[in-house]
Amino acid sequence: MKLATFKRGGVHPADRKELSKDKAIERLPMPSELIVSMSQHLGAPATPLKKKGDTVRKGEVIGSASSYVSADVHSPADGVVTDVRKVRVASGAVADAIVIKCDEEQSNPFTESYDWRSESSEELLKLIRAMGIVGMGGATFPTDVKLTVPMGKKVDALVINGVECEPYLTSDYRLMMEHPEELLEGTMAAAKILNPDQIIIGIEANKLDAAALLEEKISANGYPIRVQRLMMKYPQGDEKQLLKATIGKEVPSGKLPLDVGAVVCNASTAFAIYEAVRFHKPLIERICTISGESVNNPKNVIAPIGTKFSDLIAYAGGAKDDLVSLIGGGPMMGFAVADPDIPMVKGSGGVLMLPKMLDDVSFPCVLCGKCVQHCPMGLQPNKMFRNIKYGNYQAAMDLGLMDCKECGCCAYTCPSHLPLVQGFKLGKKLGRKKK
């Protein structure tokens, strides 16, 4: 069987998916409290619409999109607002949040089925925006903006990202195994909006059972979708690498996939689109992997947005005594978390608990070139880091710093354990300020 992949750079970390891969999705019991951030999407934070003491209903808009690149935020539960305050999310960003005390009895308002196929593309786009759908692979770009094709542009390929190349995470895999029909229907709804020439689902070789299942459902429904099996290689889940692997096109520096006639949507985003167009259900919950060597019972759970990490950890049997790192997301691109009461957001695909795995001591660069060899963007991480270290931010920018995807391949292969990704994040921030 021929497996496609991108050619330049990349690494092959142990995937560690066996910890949770066979754990069917469980529904987390409704927590007593939810902390719903107004900033859980790329772009401007939503504006809070509720105040302390207000009653909220499940699915009600509680935060209004404040610009075009923004997204509405909906209440994940029936309850009462106990506070509106600033909170920090896993990425480190601080934003307003609405704290909800959840009612013991919860309603289920999303049972009526709608015929989305009779809707126009414009009506489907409006519905997706109204439901607050964003990219759920981590980038959280508002989905209605991504699916809006500017005048004069044509979409050649809609690519559904079922790669899930981050180690430990299995939420997308379990979604493909347990809800293939719904995922495919959401894909077809996106295709109705985009009218692409081809539709591809990219899946890595450690999920061949999911690929076979989707192909079976595609054939049974007569969908014009092709499943592309991919070699296991990180960071193949990045949309630029995924497009190289699936359609053989490279997105130029500073450009978007649409500039090469492609749109990429995460598998969980396709499922959220399905729930939006079929049941008019907002994005108020998501599947999240709770895993790592330092958690007692790894799980895949569907939990309401705003659930505290501590509630997810408790449901997974709690942490082991050797816990050192609590991470929001995957180990390569996720964020270390100091406060276990940080809330999950729309992009929270995983919560990891890991023991101490590496020595924290860094050493001077030994000029081995491994970071250059493994960079999937063809950059020179060693030179960029050196310039950032000495305050030469513009020199780092000139070397292509803004093209860095912060995937962590360089840091993963660095024998000196240099904090390369942290340096690039800082360099981007300070480099923009200098302009």
C-alpha cells in the first residue's frame, strides 16, 4: 500500500496513542461549575452579554462576536451566572469569562432535525457563523470565514484533516470510529458551500481501521470523497504539510491554502458542522483526550466547553504521584499549565499528564544542524534563535521567522535542549513590536 507524505523535514516521535486509542468516548457528567472564556477562537474576543445573577439556557448566546474574524460564544449548560471575570486559558491568554453554576437538571434542546440540503450556500454559512463553529484542531480560526471564498477564487480541493499526528491524542480517531456517518455528512455540508473539484480525507497509517471504515461509509452513501492514507510523520497535521501530502501543492510564504485552491478542515470541525446544520446545535461541547503516563485511567470524553481541567482529571481517576507536567493539547505544540482549574475551550483536544521525561538543563548550540534537517518549513532554526537571543529580531524575521509553525521539530531533535520554540514565540512578538 502506497502511503503519501510531505518530503521536507519532520520527525517520528513515539505516538503513545495506545494509552487511550481503544477507550470509547464517554460523556462527562455535567460539572457543578463552568468557566466559559470569551476568547476561544482566533481573532477578536467575544463581548459578554450576561452579568452576575442572570439565568442562562443551554445553547443561548452569551458572548457576541465583536468583529468579522471572531465567533459567538454559547452557554454549554442551563444555569445561573455567578461571576464575570478575567481568566487565563491554557495558551496563556487572559480574557473575560462567564462563570456558570450549572442546574442539576439539564435540558436537551437540540433534538429537531433540519434538512440542510435544501438550504443555499449563503444560508449554511450564516448558520455556521451563528453556531459559533471554529477550527477544532487547535488553530480555532472561525469556520465561516474559512469557508467564505472571495470573488474570483475557486476551490479545487476540500481536505479533511484526520491526521491527528500529535502523540497521545486520540479524540479525532475515536470520532472517526464512532461517528463516521456524521463526520461525512458534515463534510458534504462544507462541500456544498465550497463546491470543490475533489474532497479528500487524510488519515495516517496508525489509523487504518478508521480509513477502512470511512471508505465503507463513503461507498454506501455514494459520496464523492477519497480517503488518502498517509505515512506516519509529524507535523503532517499542519495544513501546509497536509496539502503537500494529499494534493502535492505548496502554500507560498505568507499565503493561505486558498491561494493554492484548497481549504482544510479538521475532522472534529466537520462533525461540529454536521451538528450545526442538522440540529442547529452550537459548538458547546467537544471530545477531549485525557492521557499520559501520569493519569490513572486515560479516557476520551465529550465535555462541555468551560469544563475545568481538574474536573476532567478527576473523571479520569486523578493524577499519579509522579506527575510533573500538565499540558493543554499535545506534547509537541501544547502549553504547560500551572493551574488545574484552567477551563477547556473550543480548541482543547487533549489534557496530558506526564512524568519528568527530559533534563531541564540547556547547553550551548553544537552546530549539529539537526534543527535545520528536520524543519518542515525549510528554515534555519539555529540562526533564528541566535539572532533572537542577542536581540536581532529583524534579522530573525529576515530569515523567515514568521513562517515558523512552532511545531517543535527543532526542539525535539536538539541535543542541547535549547528552548527553540519559546524563543521563536518571543521573537515573533518582539519583532512585530519593532516594526
